[in-house]
Amino acid sequence: MTESFTSGGVAVITGGASGIGRAAARRAAAAGMKIALVDVNAAKLASIGAELQGVVGADNLVVERVDVADPAAMNGFARQVEQRLGSPTLLMNNAAAFVSGGPGGILDSNDNWQRVFAVNVLGPVNGVQAFLPGMLAAGKPAVIINTGSKQGLTNPPGNPAYNTSKAAVNAYTQNLARDLRERDGCAISAHLLIPGWTTTGDATHRAGAWLPEQVVDYMEAAIAADRFFILCPDEETPNEIDHKRIFWSAMDIIENRPALSRWHPDYKEAFAAFMEQDLPGTQHDEEKK
Ligand SMILES: NC(=O)c1ccc[n+]([C@@H]2O[C@H](COP(=O)([O-])OP(=O)(O)OC[C@H]3O[C@@H](n4cnc5c(N)ncnc54)[C@H](O)[C@@H]3O)[C@@H](O)[C@H]2O)c1
């Protein structure tokens, strides 16, 4: 069983001033961890910093305004964290740009594509490059969680830059997990967190969505069960529906269907019929309970 929130451990969370990152930071504080947070939102960072200081104390907290897209800044932050708190036992690369979509579309500006990739793809890479050498040298059990998205798996039309960046996070994190498990004596595991629809940022909670705390609960249980893919349901979409959507998407390649056939008018009926069938050989969390 792998523990993520361990008393006396060190949690480093990017995008920790809001939403899922903030819920994870609160969970880490409640578990008795030392905490290091980065975010670009100075006001929200100050607010969560003050709150966490009251729980863990100033000596056990590093809160910095750092852009995860900046490798030099992330390296500087990592050296500071190692010096003050020690190397992380939980590294959560969670910050993302354009969470709810930029202007969108294939002809979105080059600047937007560059920024989405710098934050969403190179952010996790920068986090791992900055912290992993110290974590390996420390030789302690640890977890690295990169936050992906269902949009990186099933690729719904509407925000190609975000979808493409999250597909890259999936590919990167699988490579990271394999690299770590091949290292002799390495007790660090990597995990891909795939949230469902979650009320974050300044959004009003709506029926159907999960709260960030539910995502963190689910993440903690999945890591305890040593799972790599942490595919979260929400109140609208159980695992079973996601499993079928992911399966259909993979079958596009095998059956030589058009790209994104799920949204192609010629496949509308076939997709609807497929969703009515059971997927053989899959077990969904809802059935395990
Ligand atoms: N909310 C959802 O429904 C949902 C669904 C799937 C995936 N996700 C993923 O969950 C993760 C957390 O997002 P959230 O929903 O909690 O959103 P959020 O907006 O509440 O939190 C994201 C935080 O990241 C920070 N951030 C953005 N760019 C940054 C940068 N360059 N450097 C440092 N910090 C930066 C933001 O200031 C913000 O505080 C993201 O990776 C997002 O893609 C969210």
C-alpha cells in the first residue's frame, strides 16, 4: 500500500492556491506534512498561505509565487524547499493554464499554444527535473502525481490545445512511471490523476460536479491501492461511461474509423448503440464498492 499523505512527509504542490491543488494542500496539512506551494495567483496564494501557516506553522511551510513554465525558477524553488523542508515525499504537478479553454480552435494563436504547452506539459517536466534528483538521492518512499484530464484521453472537440497538452501529460507520466519502477531500490511511484468534472477556480458548484475534496479522497484511495491511472468519476459520469468512451476512442485506430468518430454524424447511431452494451472484462469502481 502506498501512502500519499504521510505525517512528517513533505508535500510539494503546484497550482496549490486554488481548486484541486488547494484541497490537496489542506489534506497534507491535516495529515501533519510540511508543505511547499507554488502558484501564479498572488492573492489566492497569500490567502491559502495564511490559512496553512495556522495549521502547520511558518517553519514547515514554503509558499512562493513561481511560474511552473520557468525551469530556472522551479529549480530555485526546489533548492529552497530541500534546504528548508527536505525533499518531497509527495510531488503534485497540478498547475494548468486555460483550464476552461482559451479562445479555442485549431487556428488559436501560436502564443496560446506555446503557453498551454509551457504550463501544462513542461510544467510537470520542470517539476520532475527540479525535484526528482533530490528525491532519488534521499532514497525515501515518495509519490509523484501529474494532473491530466479526460480531455487528454478522449479528445472532445472544442479546445485542441488543452486536449493535446493533456494527451502529452498522459504519455509523459506513463514514461515517468516506467522509468521509476525500473530503477533498483527506488520507492518512488508516479500516478496520473484524471479528474472528472470538478468545481474549481471561482466557479459556482453545480449539480453533477464533484468538489475538489472528493477528487483528493479518490486520489488518496487509488494511490493506496497502487493504481497508476486515477480516473475519477463525478456525479454525472461513472467509471463505466468513461471506460466505454475510452474504449471507443482506442477502437477508432483499430477499426480504421474517421478521427474522433464519436462526434462524426455517420457514427452517431453506432456510438449510441455501443454505449448501451456492456464492456467485457472491465471492472468499474462503482461495482467494487
Ligand atoms: N476542474 C476540472 O473539472 C478539471 C477536470 C480535469 C482536469 N483538471 C485539471 O486539474 C488541475 C487543477 O485545476 P483546477 O480545476 O483545480 O483549477 P484551478 O483554476 O482552481 O487551479 C489551478 C491553479 O493553477 C494555477 N496556475 C495556472 N498557471 C500556473 C503556472 N504557470 N504556474 C503556477 N501555477 C499556475 C492557477 O493560478 C490556479 O490557482 C489542472 O491540471 C486541470 O487541468 C481539472
